[in-house]
Amino acid sequence: MKIGLRVAAALLLVAGCTPDVPKPGVSDDLAKLRGIIDLRIPASSGRWEVFGTPEYKGGVPGPTFLITLVAELHSESSWFDAQNEQTGSVYIAPEAARHWLADDFRQLLESDKGNEVDLSRKANCRRFTTTLKKTGEPLKGFVCASSGRTLLHLTIWSEQ
């Protein structure tokens, strides 16, 4: 019996077999985050979460077209001040405004959710690139700074 690609992927998701993507949920384990990506941000603490778009909320999962990592980190402002590359046009995942983010970061992400925007003109944001630890695959995103905190938004995977 032949199984379609989307059906097979859905079965794997239901079974919890998603490649190189941590289990859903917010975490404050920076060691685990550093095990997933080359963080390069001197963070002393923070919270982070990986989620898919559309976000799975129970039932039969639909096709995911985007996997995003969002983190709010407490880091040295001197690190951010040394970043000088403007964001350019970046896509903000529709679900990026996580409930656990500080109000200013949540509002920034909520105001442009699901859109491409140049955050360099709207907020104290910079381009951020890094790699997946396991594969070395390049990742693109942005960081924003506010009151000793750094917002990180990275696209882990996109079907585009």
C-alpha cells in the first residue's frame, strides 16, 4: 500500500519522530539551546522555544511550512552593541509573539506577525546568523535589544 508523503510526515509527527527538532514547549535550559545552535550570544540566562507554523494544537497535524526558534536572553549589552548589520527584510513567524516574552518584545513580534519587515527602522534590531550544531546548516534571523535583554528569532526550517 502506498502512503502519500504528507500522510507519512503526519504519521511521523504524531509518533514524535521529527528530525533534529526538540520536543515542543518553553525551556530555560541554555545548555540544551547551545546543543542545538551555535548561540554565540554571551547569555547568562533566558527562555526559548521551538515551534512550527501552523502551530500544532492537538488533533491530526497539518503540514508545517516553517519551524522557528524564539528566545529571550539576558546578555551583556556590549555584545549587542558590537552587532552592526541591519536586519533588512525579515519574516516574522505568525506565532512568534510567545506568551512568556516580555511585553515590549511580544508587542514587536505581534505587530508584524506573518509579514516581512525591516526591523532596523522600527526597533533596536540587527541581523543574526548562526548554524545548527548537528548539521552545520546556516540559520538566518534577527536579534533585538531592550533593557539588558536580547530577543532572538531564527528560522530553523522553511519549505521555501
